[in-house]
Amino acid sequence: MSNESCPIHERKMTSLFERYLTLWVGLCIIGGIFLGKVAPNLAKTLDGMSISVNGAPVVSIPIAICLFFMMYPIMVKIDFFTVVKAGKSAKPVFLTLFLNWCIKPFTMYAIAMFFLGFLLKSFIGAEAIDLVKIPFGLDLPLGATHGAGTVVLQDGLKMLEIPLWRSYLAGCILLGIAPCTAMVLVWGYLAEGNDALTLVMVAINSLTMLVLYGVLGGFLLGIGQLPIPWQALLLSVAIYVALPLFAGYFSRKWIISTKGETWFKEKFLDVLTPVTISALLLTLVLLFSFKGEVILANPLTIVWISIPLFIQTIFIFTLGYGAAKLMKLDYKDAAPVAMIGASNHFEVAIATSVMLFGLSSGAALATVVGVLIEVPVMLMLVSVCKRTRNWFNHQTDG
């Protein structure tokens, strides 16, 4: 997917899934709610198929399988050897890392706290509660408090009862600390950016997530008086980032050495695409089958969650795009820098929220809302980039 091989005016989404992602997510909402009505115990049964630690369900096996097939095709596309060439593009790489790891997580927390915990709290329901998993390794008695939660018994299992708006906050936090490494390849391509640089920054962000995702997640969840499941956070990084990353790296190396790069790109990756799509859609259906009652009882729930996510996306894009201009970057470098900061790695956020808080949690719902608004908002920002590329014309040689 090089700049030379495709004329600028022909750059467009060729995948039916990419072009209509918002539609598919909308259909998953409807399908999931319907499934929750006709088979109310299905999602719960699947979520019960878990790996347990100390008697507490930690990893939902069906969700883990789905998420692996969502993540693996992303990782197998990346040539991690290109990371060593990043020194030639030091400024955009530095800006991307600074924006994604020093700014974005904290602005997401602040914006989500302001809207969900203050401005929209009465609309969500100040007294509304959510039941989430107790961090494994903790053996708390009934009635004990942990953060903003209270230990209660639900269907024979100890759960934490926390304010619903805090559960939504947790989902927003998990989105805010997950820079995009998948769809950003599409957004940068459509914005006519530097595809090679985008791949380098995706690789670097993937490696950085191994170190910082759990650290920042635990820190910000703690500030929000939410459960701090350090062990589960580290386990989620291992399962949903490290495992597909290493599987992608070694399988890519082996396939190219035995079949050749042409076969890998034209045959192997094409086979993976429908598998990835199916895994994502199945995960979304399961999530909404559990949250159907909440959505039907309060149809504006998705709107309330969307507001801070939308504002955060616009803010980070503006910050990144403006900083790129101040740093005198080329347009082809500035566009992907802004796109990576604005978009979220919703695959990892969904997986982590399910592992930490449960399939039925408000946190899981909030991460799915991130998928719902991703495509229309990012397409709007692609259009903004293309209309303002003349801002950078005088810098094309810089």
C-alpha cells in the first residue's frame, strides 16, 4: 500500500466492511439485543467458559479466541524491522509517542470524568449501579468496600457494585490508553499520508503498549476509584497484545521464508480478512446481548457515552495536527500523526474491559460505543486533513 502504487485521487476504501463499519456495528446492536431477548442465557453461558484463578473467572475463552483473531491479522501485517529505520523520521515518531502516552490518557480521563461524573451524571442516573468482577487475588467479604464499589453476592458469585457512570468511565479510560494500530492504517491511507511512516509508528506503539498499557490503566482506574486489577491488566496485555504480536512476527517470518512475500500478501492476508471481520462482529453481538436491557431502558445511553469520546477525538486530533504544523512536518507525516492520536485501539479496549469487569459491564459497553463512532468521526477528520493539506505545502521539502 505505497504512495507510488496508487494515485492520490483513487485512494478509497475497497473493503465492504471498512466502508460500512458503522452500519455493521448498528446491526450488531440490534442483533445482540434481539439475541439477549430470545436466548438470555447464551452470552452468560459463553462468558462462564472462563479460565479461573483462585475461583474467580478471569479470561473468557470465547472472547479470548475472538479477540486473538481480531488482533493477529493486524500484527502479522507489520514488518517490525522497519522500526530500526524510524530514526529518519524522529520528529513525527516522537510527537506520536508523546501525544499517545503523555497527553491522550490523561485528557481522556479528565473529559470523561467531567461529562460522565458531573455534566451527564443525572441523565445516566446518579443512583444507577453496575456489577463488575472483583479483581482476582482479592478475597473480600460481603459488604466490604473496594474503591467506589461494595462487595455483593450475585448468582452465587461475589461482585463489586459500583456506580454505573464510573463503569462507563472505566471503558473510556481503557479506550484512551489504547492508541490505534489497526484502522489507523486505513485512515492514514485515505488522508494520503506516508504509509511507510504509519506502519513504523504502528509497530512502535504496539511495542510500547507492552510496557505502558497496564501501568497507565492501573493508575487511572485507581484515580477514578475503580478496581485496580493489576494482575488482570498485565494478563490482558500478555493475551491481547503480546501473544498476537509474537505470533504475527514469527508466523510472518516463517510464511515469507517458505512461500514468498507475494503469496503472503496476495493469498494469506486475503484469507484472514473475513475471519477478522467475523470475530469482531461476533464479539459485538455477545456484548450487546448482555446490555440490551440497559439500552432499551435508557436508549440515550449510547449518546451519553459518545459525547466525551467524540470531544476527546476532536481535541487530540487538533492538538496533534497543530503540533505537527508547528514542528514543520510534511503533510504526509502530519496526517498519520494526527490520525493515530485521534483513533483508538478498540479491539484491545474491548478485550481488556471484558476481562477486567465482565461481559455485562458498563465498561464493556463503553468500549463498544468507541467502535460505533470511530468510522464516521475518523472519516470526517480524513476530510479535514485533505481540505487543509495546503497548510503544509510550503513544508514539503522540510
